[in-house]
Amino acid sequence: MVSKHALRTSWSARILPPNVATGKQTATIGRRSKSGRHISSSRNGLDDELGSAASSKEFLSYHVYIPPTPDNQLPVDPDASPDLDPSISARVEEQYVSNSLFTGGFNSVTRAQLMNKVIDSETTHPQMAGAKGSSCATHGCGTRVMSDERGNDILPCECDYKICRDCFVQGLKTNATCPGCKEPYKATENNESSVNRNQDPPASPQRSLPTTPAGMSRMERRLSRVKSMNYSMSLTRSKTEIFDHNRWLFETKGTYGYGNAIWPKHNDDDIEAGQPAELVTKPWRPLTRILKIPAAVLSPYRLLIFIRMAVLGFFLAWRIEHKNPDAIWLWGMSVVCEIWFAFSWLLDQLPKLSPINRATDLLVLKEKFESPSPANPAGKSDLPGIDVFVSTADPEKEPPLVTANTILSILAADYPVEKLACYVSDDGGALLTFEAMAEAASFANIWVPFCRKHGIEPRNPDSYFNLKRDPYKNKVRSDFVKDRRRLKREYGEFKVRINGLPDSIRRRSDAYHAREEISAMKRQQEAAYADDPKEPVKIQKATWMADGTHWPGPWIDSAAPEHSRGDHAGIIQVMLKSPSDEPLLGSKDETKSFDLSEIDIRLPLLVYVSREKRPGYDHNKKAGAMNALVRASAVMSNGPFILNLDCDHYVYNSQALREGMCFMMDGGGDRICYVQFPQRFEGIDPSDRYANHNTVFFDVNMRALDGLQGPVYVGTGCLFRRLALYGFDPPREDPRGSCFSACFRRKKKSNSTSAEETRALRMTDEDEEDSMMNLSTFPKKFGNSNILLDSIPVAEFQGRPLADHPAVKNGRPPGALVAPRDLLDASTVAEAISVISCWYEDKTEWGQRVGWIYGSVTEDVVTGYRMHNRGWRSVYCVTKRDAFRGTAPINLTDRLHQVLRWATGSVEIFFSRNNALVSSTRLNFLQRIAYLNVGIYPFTSIFLIVYCFLPALSLFSGQFIVQTLNVTFLAYLLVITITLCSLAVLEIKWSGIELEEWWRNEQFWLIGGTSAHFAAVLQGLLKVMAGIEISFTLTSKSAGDEEDDDYAELYAVKWTSLMIPPVTIMMVNLIGIAVGVSRTIYSPAPQWSKLVGGVFFSLWVLAHLYPFAKGLMGRRGRTPTIVFVWSGLIAITISLLWVAINPPAGNSQIGGSFTFP
């Protein structure tokens, strides 16, 4: 035994400070665990890194994870105490993970750096990384001790000896005795409840951690939750150590959904006609319903569409037949443009034939998933988990305060806390964003309970405290005024801390850099001889974190190797660890008078992620960042549903997640790939000059697509089914179908072992020979992460609708998701670091078939198209209260650049294999037309620009597009105009938009069509023909420079080349009107009909360009100089034309004696 203990002691030696151990620097092995081997290497503090002993009491520790191998196994101590609670080890591991910053990537080890603190300010919430706690009593340690969900110390021994995680693990590996009382570890009163989980819960709100059977893999532990809560029998596993669904169904009489398995018969009283008692005693109620458009509105709308189609056909035939021989060139250009406009209108109008509205029933959702039932006696939430993705890339264009407010609105959402996880993707890897997220996590400690206590809406603090309405309306609690006053003060201090982070980080880095330089100079003086010349000390300036260590991401003031924007390691920090599965009620804060005694103070899981970036790799912009989040979240929380939001889109309706889940969990919801919410914006000028609200698209086009195969994906505010993102096909109409078997080619095998290996991925009752698939293709599609591959069938099962009705196929049994999720351990986060590395996607299908699709700046549309092309459906969820709200650029230049990016992506789609012309037969015909219009609409700009010049050319030449304005031509124009206006009125009727919004959309259609769309076509052609890549411009989310005006950016004039075509069109039409009027007045045989036609169409063009001209004029009273210059040029030009047309009296020469130079 002595040799064994000596071996273990040498294997896990404790690092002592220099005043205790010898003066020589040492490196030691940290520990082993069941999941692998973790190497801990310690060296002295900041000065010791440079070889100085100025501050030898500080330490910098990091850990390296080595996967388990045959020669690297956890040694089992037979003398270990059998009474030790296994949940203690889980708590220890989770505490370690939540206080460590994990880094790693390509050709580098994965390290876990223990963070003493994450931000300079104090953190108090027990779930947050770096929360304060007691110090370890072990001599020479002083590390923070383990704590529970309330922040209380976890004391594994009866003697209440305070011990940290590292010392506790070391003691378990040596002799499993307490360093305080020297007795073997035993379960204390605080954790006895976790051992006796099946007994009545204690009165204390302590968390009861589940115990898992030894030897079970992480997938098996997750799959073990699918068992029905009616049975106490444990899960069975086959001889091949793979979970056997069929055997489990047989031995436990479990249920996988009515119609797919026999319902268990408890007794005769509970069954009637072979159905469960709950289906017999109360009727089944759907979660959603379709609200059809009234026939009095929809029928005339459809009739007018066909009437206008017929009129357009006759009109074009008449135009082709009746040429204008006097100006054949003018007639030819006009006819070609009119034919294209008719075709474009047809592509836009046909998908609008079947608009619908939808409604949800949140009361039914609560009754089905959160009410006590025989399968869920405790009434715990049976809703599936949701992983929320928030993406940001540049803290200068996307202010951290905006992102922090979005995070706070997500953490305060009305969804089960234990089922919600938030992942922040910082694609810039900025320390500013990292510390801003840590500050947001700290502020959430009081903001989230405040929202739950008083039912605050919206739950974005910045929007809430800036509301124009009365904040005290419908508030009945007597302490609301006091709580709100305190929160407003706290939020003001929070904003000051966020705004001061850049200076704080810079001052901190300057101080540490000066300290490094002084230490280097001291070493130089000690090492150099007196007569040797002194060389200047050169030390690269680094960026330092709050705990006094180097930031592993990009440095601010220097582009050092492995610390630049395109070259840094992957970073994962668990800001808020997973909450307990039981509600954790707060207490009354006597010092701050904030009573939370009846409020759940738990917070959802919050994780900061910055994927690895290295030179020479194509990181695929936002799509690559989102795919990295998909993989990391699958490893860490594996929510079957994913909600993605831009950093400036916050949760405006706290129940939006529940509304979206109604569609996913309703009958037939397993065929829905995503639920798209409309985008609503704040900070738009009251007149909506540049159609920023885009209501025609979101309230007309998207509602119409919802009546087909579903709306398109627009990039944010979308609730995805994880399985659809993985590239699987939807379940077949045949209930025996499987989304897995539809995606991967099956291979029939007679080997029973192979059947056991594939059984875990099968749907309920398929034939064994017919349901097998080649699982060897999984690593080629998803990568070589076993944890990621194991999570796929779990996400598929947890995402199924509830099998509470015979019509629900491929459902899951009630109560299958009430068990708590696994606690995070170091090996899991290390695996997450691996899957966000830059090399992980090599030779896989990520970005090609799996996840967000690469190859376009509008990856959102392409990703949604791929899902629809595989047969999935999508749903449009318009809530009574806006689900999400965001910001949009109100400046003309920024707006044009935004439209340019969208149009450029559409051109890329048209010239790629994502063109709807080559789509599969699973795509609905009208849905195919809608996607075809997505790729074609930018090309309308070519014909639109030509058509906008035609009125001026007509006025200059004295001709018109027709030979004479006869009755037939005017009648056609009248009918076409009346049908267009009638369709607009009916669209306004069934969509709920206003006439002004429809007109603003028409105006900006011409503005964008003559500027950004035309530039997008040119860029797309250059990319296809010359291979010139298209640059991506990030839309700025920053506010205006003038703080006293909310719309200061609206009046800012920023010149761009995109403005040249519209400006030219306006000037040419104005000059054309002047020339046409002057020629007609002084003509001996005036042709008024041609003048009226040309002037009318010129005024039509100028009316559409009026918002553009107004934007060029800037603020009222602050007209830019360029406007005066243009006015002078136009006045001079018109004057010269007038002199040329009307020569002075007594001079027959045109223009008199004036001649052009």
C-alpha cells in the first residue's frame, strides 16, 4: 500500500509557493478522471514568466486534457470510502468548469485556465464564473472552495473542513481521507438527499443531483431520460453496450407514442378502448390553429390577380403589334422593359394566392407540458431545451452595451430556466466583448429576478427604462416603485461600467506592460557587465485580463503571432453555469431592501464562445461562426431547438419562445424545420423615409408564403429544429418513415451486432432489415467528435412532439424530459474547444449540406432554401406583442449598403446550384417561384434604369413610346393602374399594413432598384466571370453622433457611388421636362399629347425618388453645400436651353449670338 500511495502522490503532487517549496520552479501533473487525464502545469506569476521573483506569490495555472487510452486509465483505490456521495464529484467538476477559461485549437493543446476573477467589479451570483467564496484550508493552497447553487460552501466531510476542488480530487486519488479530521469521506446531511432521490424531497431547497450508473457514456446518460416516469425499472442495455430501445420497450412496457407502441396497462380502470386514461377523460386540444383570411377579401384578391394577368397579356400583345415607326428605338426599349416588368410582377404575385394567419394557445402548452399528470406527478417542465445563439463580430460597429442588453433579455425570457442556454459568438475575439458579457451576467443577478417578480415587459433594460408610456400601469405590488428606482440606478452604474471598459482594459494593460518592462530592465542590469553597452528593452505589448493573465484572443495594441484578428486560439468561458433543476427561491436583502423571497433566482446557462482562427483558413464569416456554435452547443447542452438572434435583436415578448414551441410541439410539428418570427425595428424615423420597417415583405409576402411551404429564413429571429440543421430529411408521410433513414442510404445487413449498433437511431417500430443505415458515414458528414455524433439521436428524440393523440406519429411519451440535464465537466468543454477549431470542418459536409450553408453573403436564404428543398416546412409566427425587436440603419448610405449586400447574395444564388430552377420535386411549385424571384429580382434594376430614362429621352426627342395617345392605350393604362391599386387595398386589408407603408415600399423599390440592385448585378457578374470576391460590409449598430437627436443619422449625408444613378436620373428628367415644355410652347405645331405623356412619366419617376432627394438635402436649416452647387448647375443649364430655344428678337439664329464653346 505504501508503494501505491507513493505512486499516486508523485502522480498528483501539490504545487507549493516558493516560500514553502524549494526555490526552483516545478511543473506537476494535476489529476486523472473517468473522462480522461488532466495535466496541470504551474509556474510563478507574471514576473516569473519573465524570470523575475518580484511577485512570487501569484500563480498562473493551466490544464491540459489527454483522452483516456489503454495506458492512461483512472487508478481505482480499493480503500476509497464507499459512502462518499457521487454527486460531490459532479459538483466539483462543474465548479471547476465554471471558473476556468478554456482555450485551444489547431496544433495546440487544450488548456483550462482557472480564473480567480473575470471582471474587476464584484460578482455575487453563485452561478457566475469568479463568484466570491471561502478559501481552502489546505496549507499552501488558498484557492476558492467548492460552492452550491446558492453560493454556500460544499463541505464533503462531517468535520466541515473547507477544501477546494483540486485538494479534494487529490485526496480522493490518494487515500480518500479528509485532511482535517483524517477520517474517510462520508456523505453529509447536505447531500443525503441526492443519494435518496426516490424519497420525498427535503424541506431545504438544496439541489438533488442524480446519480448515474458507472460506466455509462454521456449519450447513454442522456438517453436514460427518455424513460417514462411511471416506471422505476432502470434502463437495459444490450450485450454490445448499446442502449436497446426494443428491449427497453418490452421489459418496461414503455411507450414511444400512441400508434407506435402498445400503451401499458396499469389496471382496467385506467384504460378504455386501449387508450390512456388522460386521453379518455379530456379531449385533445391542439396548440395552434390556422386563421383563414375572410373569403370576402381573399376571393376578390385572387380574382383581381388573374384579371390583371389577362390585361397585361392583352396590353403587351397590343404594344408589340402597334409599333411606333417614328421612334422605333424608343418603342423597342419600352416594350422589352414592360415585358420584363410583367414577368417580375408575376413572380412576385403568384406566391401570394394563399395567405394565412396563425394563432397559438399558451394555456394548452402549459397544461400539456407543465401541469401535473400521471407521467409527471411533480408538474415539472416537460418542454424541450432551447439553445439561443447571439452573434457579434466587431465591438466598434456593434457596441457591447447593445449586445449586453440582448443577453439580458434572453436570460429573463419566460421559459424554463433549466431548459434554456445562451451562447454568445464573438467572432472578433475581443476582450471588450468578453468583459461586457461578464458584466451582463453579473447584472442579471438582480435584473432577471426583478423582471420575474413584477412581470416586466420588455425585458431589455435599456428599452424598458426608455419607454414613453406610464411604467406604473397595471403594477399592483407595493414595492414596485422602490425596486424600479433601485434597478434604474443599478442599470445606470452598469452602463457606466460597460462604457468605461475600453479605458479600463487599456489602463490595465499599460500597467502590466510597464511592470514587465521594469522587470526586464532589472534582469538586464543583473545579467549585464558594467562595461557592456546596454541595449534597449523591447517587450511586445499584450492585452491583460482582470485576473492578471494574457488574453488568449487578439491583442489591442499589437498584432502578435496567435493574438491577432485572424490568428488566435479558440476560447470558451462558462459565464453562468447550468442551474439546478429545482426552483431556487431568493431571500430578502436587508441591506438593499430587495425582497426576492418568493422569486426564483436561477439564471440560464450562459457561455462565451470565440472560435479559433488561423491564417490560410476560410472562416466563412457569419455562417462559419454559427456552425461553430451549433457544434459547441451540441456538445455542452444539446438543445433540440436553436434560436438565433443578431446582437441588436432582443426579446421584446418574454413568451415568444413558448409561442414558437407551440408549432414545434403540435401535431405534425416534427416536419417543421424552423419557425420564423417577423423582424420589427426601433429607432426608425416616424415617416419611415427609406422603408426600414419593410412591412410589405414581413406582413404580406411572408404571410403568403406561410400558406405554401413556409416563409424564407431571414437571418435572425428564427427558431430552428437542430435535426434540420444537421441536413436530415423530414419524417416521411408514412409513419414508419425515419428522418435518419431518409437522409442516409440504407444498407441491409444480416449481422445481429450491426443491428444492435444502429438500433439507437431507429424510429419506433420499423422492420429491422429495412431500418439499418450506414453509420460509418457520420464522421465524414459531421466530423470525428464522438460526443457530437452521440448527441444527434438524443436531439432527434427530444425534439419530437408529445404522443398524446393517435394522430401524432413519431412522438415521445409524456414526462420524458423532466429529468435534469448533465452537469458540465472538463472533458466536455475540452471537446467543445475541439469542435470550434479551424480544422474541424476539413473533409466534412459542414457548410455544404450540414449547418448554415457557405458560399453566399446571404447564407440565411440559402440555408432555408436547402431545408425546403429537402421537403421540410416552415411556419411564420406573428405574435400579438412583437416577439423580437432590433435596430435598422436610418441613414441613406447605410441603408443602400445593406440593400446592396442582400441583392448581391441574391445574384450569387442565381448563379449557383441553389437556383430554384434546379430544385428538387419536394419543393412546392409556388414556393419554387418565390425562391426563383429571390434570385431574379436584382436583374430588374437593368430594365428599371432604362425605363426611368425613357421619359427624358422622349421629351428630348419629341417622340413617345407610342405613336399617338389613343383611347386603347389610355384604357389599358387605366385598367392596369386600377387593378394595381385595388390589389394594394386588398393586401392592406388582409395583412394589416397601412397605405403609407405600401407607398414607402414602392418608393424605395425604385430607389434601391436604380442604385444598390444595379451595383449588385455588376458585382455578381464580376465574381462569376472574373472570380473577383465580394467584400462583406458589417452593418453598423451604433447610434448617431448627436446625443440630443434620436434621428441624427437620418440627416447625415455620406456620399457613395451608389447615389450616382439616381442623381443622374433625377437631373436628366428635370432637364427633359424643361426642354419638352419649352419646345412644345414655341413649336409652330405643338404635339401636346406626346408632351403630356413624357411629363407624366417623368413626374412618376421623380415622385418615387422624392425620399432620395430629401435625403441628399440633409437636415432642415443645414442644407449641404453640394445642394447649392447642383441648384446652380441646373439653373444655368435651363437658362442656356431657354436662350437656345427662344432666341432674342431680331435674330433668327438659334440662340441668338450665343454659341457654345
